[in-house]
Amino acid sequence: MRAGAENLLRATTNNKVREQVLLELSFVNSDLQILKEELEGLNISVEVYQNAEETFSIPLVPLGLKETKDVDFTLPLKDFILEHYSQDSSEYEDEIADLMDLRQACRTPSRDEAGIEMLISYFLQLGYVENRFFPPTRHIGVLFTWYDSFTGVPVCQQNLLLEKASVLFNIGALYTQIGTRCNRQTQAGLENAVDAFQKAAGVLSYLKETFTHTPSYDMSPAMLNVLVKMMLAQARECVFEQIGLSGIRNEFFTLVKMTQEVAKVGEVYMLVNTAMNQEPVKENIPYSWSKLAQIKSDHYKALAHYFTATILCDHELQPGDDEDQQEKALSQLYDYVPEGLMVLAVLKDKVQRKQLGKAHLRKAIVYHEEALRVCGLCKKLRNIEVLQEVLTAAHKRSLLKYAQQETEDDFLSLIQAPDILSKTEHKIETIAPQFSKVKVKDFFHKLGPLTVFSAKQRWTAPRTICLHHEAGELGFSLKGGSPVQVYCLDPVCSAASAGLKEGDYIVSVDGTDCKWLGVSEVLEKLKSVGKQPMEIEVISCQDTTASLHSKSATYSMGMQKTYSLICLAMDEDKIDQTKKAPLKLPFLSWGTKNRQKAASTLCLPSAVAGSSQVKKKLSPFTLFNTESSLY
């Protein structure tokens, strides 16, 4: 509605219409702002998910989980199993129920590693579901609805990518909630918090790189970029707290190190605040978040100036001190020094040290006051007691330090404190999600190997072929992994006459499912072919470009020679030329020259007695009594 009113405002030239539209827009924008603030209070408050124990630390920002509606997979998946895979869909009701139960559980995960593992399990399971049931050319009727975590606007799509991206977002959000719940008064708690925020940044970065066209604004590349920066900034903040957990010694070189570390925290939060105030993120980022980033930037910059002032005011150069080391260390804090000052001269001159130190204290006080002012502008932040306490205590400490210095020269000093250069010895970077550590079994494993039985390939309905005992041979070879394929089919054998085709996949033998069986295992089952006929079920790929497996095996009862060699010795006088099998020269050449090396050529022994001599001219169905082996 607002977009339509804005278009009308741009298009109309009637002043009365413009005034009316402007009035309506003001009401609409006001209502939207109120709704936005209410949503912010519900899902993106900085007070929730914090550690329950009493702490004296500035709160960290967690991400709220995306909400979703229930999804019923039952009918769409059952219809697809029946239509695409030609299987009894009632046999998969338990698997569909397991999938739906897992999705339902992922809506309210526990705030710990078990919750993370469950979300990752569902994300990996969606990979199987996508390949099994979501063909690239059409939708199957499953509608996914997810709500934007910032605006609450719903997004509805039949595309499974929305589901996968939203689950990934929730994995990252859950990591942030784990990080904020860590006890930041202990070394282990801070280490866990740093790890959680780095993992959250890694998941969100992976989401940004993998799903580039998500329709939900909270998963847009611009927003995800800001969120990654914010999580890394919070990890950096926890690292600083970790360094100072045992206390900060009032020692020259220790204070120099702490000054550079805290300046780094202020710098990264300044970058986060800048990113939050850029279009198009500015309109949708929570107001309390951007203000908190600004407050933290000012607060930690103030601490950097306070530490520098402490260095200058409390540590006069003593006769036994190393001047060169102190000069080098202090020089690393500045990009430049005020005009007329030299670092070594400042260290030696008590008056200059005091003047520069007080200049840093004045700047620290200015930053503290700005942080308190910004905090007072945001209703949500000024109601957070611990935040007010931390900012007020730091401000009072700087004021006290300034009051302790001599004040008679204040009106004569015009020195402006230079900015502090940041430096850190602790590397903070994203930790990529380790999906491989979570082991997941495909719920729909019974459908067969995913490389063959996927939504991308079309199959005929299973056909039943009756195999008969014909002089010890079946007239075809097998090749492939799982499932096996019919290869080198004799067009005049009874199996071919019954409907068997070159390239068919054997999916069952005598009622036993063999979609996951290899060549040797299927051959073992085919050994039992005797005088009683055997039924096998086969399917044909409707894609003409489907490739055959490279691994092959020949089924020949009672002989070591390949079927192609048998064909070579066929009696041309007894078989009509029109029915003669075409010669496969490459396979013939391979069979004659490398018969002893043919590890993939499997021959089954025959238990039928007969002539021990091989005739010069052979029929493909001649029964042999020669010794044979499986090789």
C-alpha cells in the first residue's frame, strides 16, 4: 500500500492529491514504525538469552530464530513415490512421519550443542529429500512459509531452497544465543562464547555465499554481511574480556598491549555501526542494535584513551627504565603525535606527559558522555540496568582520574589527544560449518542409491521378467555398482523375449529387493536358477542419455569365457542372420587378450554334468562341464 501511495505521489501533479497522499503516508509510516518496534521487542531484544548469573558486562546481541508454519509432507511425497518411483507409498509412511517430526522439533531447539546437531541433521536430511522428491522442472505441491526475523513479513514458496536457507539461518542464530548465554565471568565461558560467535559468523557467511537469491530480507546478502561483522565484533569483545579477566596490571607495557586490544574492539564496532547505517540495511536493522554498536564503539575508544592516559600519568621514566623500549612501545599507539611533541621528549618531560595524559582523559570523558547520551536516546537500552551501570562506572573512573591531575595549566594547554592505533595478537575469523561431523542416514534409503533413484531421472514402472533354465545360461551380463545393470544382452535369449532390455536395472530377484546389492551379490542370487523359473524385476531409464556403469560382469553358468566370446563361436548355419547378435569389437578384443586379467568378469560354476570336451562351434546356450571358478 505504501509503495502504491509513493508511486502516486511521484506521478501526480495535483497539489490537493499530493497533500492527501502525504497525509496518508505519514499515518502509514507511523503505524509501520510502531509495528516494527513491537516486533523488535518480541524477537530481537538484546536482553533475552543473556547469561542468568549476575554479571558486570555489556550485553551481547543474539539473533532470534525464524518462525515457520507447519508443513504436511504426507500426500505430496506419497503421490511422488507412487508416480515417480512406482512403489507402494504406504510402505514409507513411517519415514515421512519421521521427517515431519524432525522438522517440528527444529522449530523449538534447545539452546545447546544438541539443538545445533538437530538443526544440522534436518538440514542434511533436506539434501536427501531435495534429490529424492524435488525435480528441477516442476513443483510437487509442498508450500513452505517462513517469517522474516526482523520485520515479521512472511515468505511463501514451493522451493525447498527457502527451507534449507531458513534452517541455516536458524543454525547461525542458535550459535549466537549459545554465545550470549555463556558465563563471561570465567575463562571457559569466554572461550565458548568466542567459539560460538565465530561459528555463527561462519554459518551466516556460508548462507550468504550459497543461497544468493533468498526472498527473505533477513537473509539478503547485505543483511548477512552486517550480521557476520557483528558476530565477529562480539567475538573480538569477548577476547578482550578474556585478556583482562584476571585483572589489568598497572604496568607500562601491559597497559600498552591492553590499549591496542581495546582500540581494536572500538574500531570493529565502529565498522559495524557504519555498515548498519548504510542502505538498504538501515531501514530494517533494529534501532537498538545500531545504537548498541555505536555505544560500544564510543565506550571502548574511551577505554583506549583512559589506558593511554594511565600510561602517561602513572609511569614516569625512571633511571633504570629502558628508554628505547618505552619509546618504541608508546610510538606504536600513535599514527602521529601533536605538533611540537616528540615521543621520547614526552617520556622524559613530566609536564608534557601530564598535558598529553590529560588530553587523553578529556577525550575519554567525551566518548563516555557520548555513549551515555546515545544510550539515553534508545528506550530499550536505557532500561537495561547493567549497561547503564557499566557506562556510568567507566565515566566516573575517567572523571576521577582527571580530577587527580594538577589543574592549574588547563587553560594554557591546547594539546589535542591523537587517535589510538589498534593492534591485536588474537586472530578472529569465521569458522566454517562442519556438516560432515554430523552423521545422518537417509530416511528414504529404501528407495535405492541416490545416484540412480533421484527426482532428476525418470523411470518406467517395474517389469517382471521370468528367467528360465536354458542350457545353463541366461544370455546377458551384469555390470555396475548398486543397482546392477543388464549388459551385453543376447537379443534371441528368452529373457530378451520376455521384455528384458539392454541397460535395464535389476531391482529385485525372486521378491528380494536388490537395489543396494552389487554385481557379485546379485550373481549369488542368480546361481539358484535351475529347472524352476525365477522372476526378476527391472526398470528402464527414460532418459536416453543415461550412462552405463563401467564395471561389468558376465553371467555364464559353467564356463569361464565371456558371453561375447560365446557369440564369436556361434554356429552361423543354425541361427538366422537377422537374429544374429551384433559383434561388440572393443569388448571382444578385451575378452580375448585379457581374459586372465578380467577381475570384473564373474563366472558361476555349474553343477550339471555333461560332455567334458568343448566343441569347435558353440551355441550360446551350450552347457559345459569344464572346471570354472568365480574370479
